[in-house]
Amino acid sequence: MFQHVPSAIGQKRVFDSVFPPSLLSGISPAPDVTRFPGYTPPGPLFGSIQLSSDSENASSTSEEPEPEQVTWDRSWHTATTFLAIPDKRFNISNDGNCDDHIGDRVLLKRWSRDPPTTKTRDSLYYVGADASQGKELRKDLKECSLIHILQSTEKKHVLTRLIRYLRLIQNIYYSPFLKYILPLSDPTARDTGFTALRESIHAVTTFSLPRSFFDILATELSAACSTILGTKNSGQRLSPADTDGDEMDIDPKSRMCYSSWRKQPPGDRVSLVSEREIPGAIDARLGLIRILEGLQEVGLGGQKCQAIFANVMNNMITEFVINSYSGLWDTPSFAIEHLRLWIGKIFGRLVLQVLQCLKHGGHGVLRGEESTDATLTDIHKWQEIAVTRLAALRISELFDIVVEWDASSGAIEDLKSYTTNPMTRLYLSSMFNTSIFQRLLHPGASTVEILQLYISIIRALTQLDPRGVLLDRVARPIRRYLRERDDTVKVIVNGLLADVSETKDQEDTDPNTLVELAIELTSARQASLRNDSGELDWDDMNWVPDPIDAVVDYKRSKQSDVIGSMITLFESKEVFVKELQETLCGRLLNKSGSFDQEVSVLELLKVRFGESALQACEVMLRDALDSKRIDTVIRTDKGLDQSPTAGIHAKILSRLYWPELQEQEFKIPAEVVELQEKYSAGFESLKPSRKLTWLNSLGTAVVELDLEDRVFKDEVTTWQAAVISSFQSDEDTTVSKTVNDLSNELDMPASLVRSACLFWMSKRILIQQQPDVFTVLETLPDDEDPGASSQNQAQAQPNSDANAAAAAAAAAAKEAAEAATMAKMDLYWQFIKGMLTNQGAMPLQRIIMMLKIAVPGGFPFSSEELKQFMGKMVSNGELEMVSGGNYKIVS
């Protein structure tokens, strides 16, 4: 606004360089300012420091500098007073003093200002120039910008002034007609003539207004309606002339607010939805009616004004729904009841008054029984529109509603009245699927999180649509995505086998375990599924056909419950049965207590999968239960319980029914071999037709180590026990061994030996003096050094050793798995060798295709695994790679 410094400012700077400046000291303090009409100063910045006349005189004579805020307040007062538009009016009297004979240039001087004084220029510069100190301190505050204040002030008062001046202009045109023409006209034609003159003036007025007028009208109507309808926590207000100067701040804790209204007694809820519960609403409504009456009087209340008002009220419905019900999902939900009351008692009343005012020029009073009947129909339509807006809000929140299920079940109740036809259900499912693709079905979400949300979706949409059409549409992309994840089956099976009793006692459950499946499986509600007669219940007298918007392959029975949805993710149940066998195998081998949880889950799963599909699992469980009884009998007969040094327990497995177990061969101590022989002899005497094959690497051992300064006792794996047993010596010297020595002594892979040694290092039993050379640590070093660094080092050493042991164990397990895979692949080597011999060189993909055709049951390995095996055969000299990536038998 101020691009150049005024000349007076430059002169004053020169003057102030010689004489002490007295800038702005003579301006009256802020309490005496004359503010813009209808403008509320920006809090403490305006009039925040009040000075009496004595203090003012004292401050002018004091040598201490004034506070910057006082300087700003005085400058602001001077600048706004100078910029205020003088409240002058047109003179339209017929006594000879009218303004018709005055020219425009002379007439405009009535609103002109005197040239600003030096103090005024300084004040304008201080509060308006970007380079001034005061403006720099308040550059981010709109309320301290003169441009913003002028714009907002003009917009607030332009409507009132326009109506006033248009009334005056109409009086100018009407006066000659009413005073001189009308008395001379025929009494029967007087109304016609005056109506024609009025319509002509109104037409000229309407087409003469700028386009910005309707924007100002929409802003004014929005501010007034927002206050009247209570759509905001703090409403704007009309000018003081229209509202009698009352503030219109809406109390967010008002009893009409939905969060407070729903807690009131049911008998009081209807009366609480009233205009009286909204602070400032009555005054705002009267001010709005006053403006609309003025617009109607000057000819601006026609179709354009009605369209603007209709658009404003349409936005008010959306604004009220969002501000009142967003995030409020408690059950039971009274949102629709509250919304219908608001439409009928507040929204509808305002609309009727405004329309009556614009159509008839009255005071917003309903007239006639016929008008009331018509408006009741309109109110019912507005209520349906508002319910639709509420449903749109709930649909946009549906993903968050499902995440918070079942604390958010009240929001689903709000959607029931909306999803009553195929189009609304299609819209809901389309929008919800979009949110699911954006927020759930992506690599950043774990399989457990996706399945947890899928369970909540099943429960929520089943409550919303018991027929399952919505669930069928929403679940299809989720199920398709879950089939592509490798760990989906494993997560589901682990969730089914989770112990519900333990999870209820623990506050923090394992986030990687889907406990909801175990709870759902063991709940009493699932027992009713045993009597399920299928998708079509021929005895159901309440049966109805599928909805018309159901897809062709729609089957409600597959989507009606959580467990049924999970086990039908894949077309074949063999995937789940195989994973169930693998998981159950690990649990039965590692668990030494009771198997009540496994027995219960298996019995419940028989209802889903059938007894024949779970026959292998039942045999595995029976083996684990029978092993306890057989173990007790054998130990008693052979006297194994009386051994002073070692004891042995065994789990006897039926080889044909258990999954293939990865066995790692190695030598075990001689005393353990002796116990195994006794145990085998006892088993053969008990069951003569059967023989035991020991799987040493799958067991555990309780090791007790007697060192010089301590005794260590812990349960470890058998191969870890075998390694530490090799360090046992009857001599007093410290034993040291290398990884190669241990590997040759135990016939154990070096990677497995290294992993075991690192494990014992983490337990402070072994130390590594040289690479791959380990020594027994008979005596712990003195750790009572007061230095904090040595203590931290002593604490960090076991952690680092444990991490190294875990990494080595993982590497050993990976190596063992690869060795097992290669051993299985050797079975297919004869097929591959025969194909390459008979048909010549072949590429990898063709070999895979031929194996899938030739091998009974299909080829179980992937192309990457076969490629790795073929590379091994090339390195061994069995095959050679020729041009084109073909493999050929070495001749």
C-alpha cells in the first residue's frame, strides 16, 4: 500500500537528526479511539494499555521511551479514524434542498477527507508500511493489517448501505409519481401503474448491480444462518445495526449439541432442540429477516436471491452434520432422531420464514392452512436429504469405524436407513473398497493387521446387511489379496491354535498372533454352526430369495461367520490341513504339559473340515497323549528313574502320519546312547512289532555344568548339549577345542558346531581366544571394577554373544534346510537325467514343465530352487550350460 516513504517522513528524519524526536507523543491513547463500525479490535493489541490524562502528560514529559505497544495503539487509532468513511446521506427532500442540481464532483466532496497531518502520515506509515517496525512485529497478524480491516469492514456494511441507498433512490423516483401523477389517474388503474413503475425500477436495479454483490450476499447469509442454525462452535455475526450489538458465540457445551443432547432424559430431548438453546440465534434471525425484507423491498429478493439462499441452506445441512456427528459412534445412536428434530424445528422454520419473506414481502409469518400442508412435505424431504448427508459422513468414516469396532457400532446403526436400495449399497461398497485399497491392501500392512480388520469388517457389515451382499462385495478384493500373501495360512492356523485362557490373563498379547480366531472358534455362538444345514435351509419358513443386486456366485453361507470366511479363503482345504499339521507338530514336540487346548481346537475344527481331513492330526495328537503313558511304563520297567547321572523321556511318533521332520545326524554321548538302548529294549518288549528310530536333533536336554566358581543348569537343544559335552575332561587343565575338531569328533556340520559354541559363549561358559578356537571359562573374571565403562562392557558382552549365537543358529538352520531341499531334489534327478539324455539339451522352463507332467502329484519346487539345484549339478560336473541357457548332460 505504501510503496514509497512520504516526503514528510524524509523531512522529519532530517529534523529528528538534529532535535530530539517527539513522534506520536501527542496522540491520544487507545481508549479514546473511534473504531470502524462493527469492527472488534484484535484482543489486547487494541486498547490494551489504558492511560489517564495525568499519566499521558507524565509520559510526554518523561525521558523514558514509551512501550512499543502504546505507540502501535496510538498509531492504529489515528490511522483508522482518518480512514473511516464519513456517515453522510443524500438529500432527497422536495423543498428545494435536494441534491439533484448538485454535480457529481461537488457531491462527492461531502465524503472527502482533509489532507492528513504529519502525525497522521506518521501513523499511517507505522501501521501500514511493510518497512516499519510495528508492521514487522505483526506481519503475520491479519487483524493488524489495514488492508484486511478495510476489506472486511466494507464487506460487512456494503449490504446494509446498499439497501439504505436503494430505498432512498426509490423514494426519489416514487415521489413525483405518487405526489403528482397518481392523484390524476383513474382509481382502478392506479395499482397497475405503480406496479409497472416499481417493476421497471427493480429491473434496472437488478441488472445494474456488480457480480460481487451476490458473493457478498452469500457470505452475509452464510454467517447469519450459521449462527441461527448452530452449525459452528463460534458463529459470525451481522452488523450491530442488524443484531442490536449482541454477540453470537455458540456454546459448544449447549444442551442442543448432540454429544450433550444424547445424555439428556428421553422426555426432555424434543424440547431441547430449540432456537432458544442457541445463544444469539433469535437476534441473528431478526437481523436476517430485516435484511431480506429490505432486499425484497428494493427488488433484490427475486429468483437469484432465493437460489443463493437455497445454496447456503444446502451447505448448512452438510456443515451441521459434519460438526455435530463426526467421530461420535457410540451405541445406541440417536443421531438420526436428533437430525430430524433439528430439520423440523430449526432449519425448516428458518426456511419457511425466509421464503415467506422473499415471496410475499411479509415478516416471515405463516399464513393459511394450505401453506402449512405443503411445507410439511418439504420438511420431510429436507429430513431425507439430511439423513443422506449423515450417511455420506458415515461412509467417509467407515474405515475408521471398522478399525474401532465394536465400540463404533452406533455408526452402523446410522447407515441402516440409508442402505435400503441397490444404488446406495453399491455406492457404499465402492467408496469403502477405495479406502481399503488405499489404507489396508499394501505392503506396509502386516498379514495379522489385514486379517484383524477383515474380521471387524465381517462383523460390522453383517450387522449392517444380514443378507451379506455388502460383505460379499467388500470381501472379494481382501480375500484375493490375502491369497497372494505367503504367510496368510500360517497366521490363520496360529490364531486358531492360540490359547484363549492365557491371552485373557495377559494384558499385552502377542501382536503377531491372531487371538480373535481362537476366541471366535471357542465361543458358544460357534456351537450353533454344527446344526447348519447348508446354504439353503429347507425348513426355514422365513426364507427369502437373494437380493437383486447380489452377484451370480453370491453365497451367504461362506461369508456369514468369521471362521467360515477364513477357511474358505483358498479353494482347497488341503492348504489349511497341511499347515495345521506342521504347526501342530511343532507344538506337540516342544510342549511337555497337557494338550487340552489342542484337543479342544481339533474337535472344533472337525466340524469345519471333517474327520477324514484331520485324521493325521488326530493320530499326531493321540501319539503325544499315548507317549506319556508309554514313557511312564518303560521308565518304571527298566529302572530309568533311578539313574543318578541322566534320565531320558521320549515322545513316540507314528512315522506315516507326521510331517517329514528334518533330522541332523551327529554323535551323542555314550551314556545317552546306553539309555536309548535300554529305552528301545523296553519299547520292543511292550510292542514287539514296532521299533524305535531316534531323532536326536529334535529333542532337548537339561544340562548341569559344575565349574570352579559356579554351577550352571539350563534346558538346551540336544546338539548344544553334545557340543558342551565334548569339553568334559577329568584332568585339571583347561580344555580348548577348535570348530574343526568338534565337527570331526561329533560328525556335525561346522556351522552347527559354531552356532553351539557361540551359544555357550553367550552363557559365559566358553570364550573365544582365537578365531574358531573355544576354551572353557572355569572362573568368571572380576566384574567389580568401579569404572562404569567396564560394567557396561561386562553387560554388553553376553548380549553380543547371544546375538552372534542367534545369527549362527539361523545360518545353521538355513544350511540344514537347504541340505534337506537338495536331498529331496536328488529324488527328481533321475527324471531330469533321463529327459536330458533322451531329448537333448533343454531350457529350465521346459524342464519344469516336463517334470510337472511326468512326476506323480506334480513337481513341488519352484523355478528358483530348481535353478539352484541345476547350478550345483553344473559345478559337480554332471551338467554343462550350452548356448541359449540350455542344460546338457556331460558326455
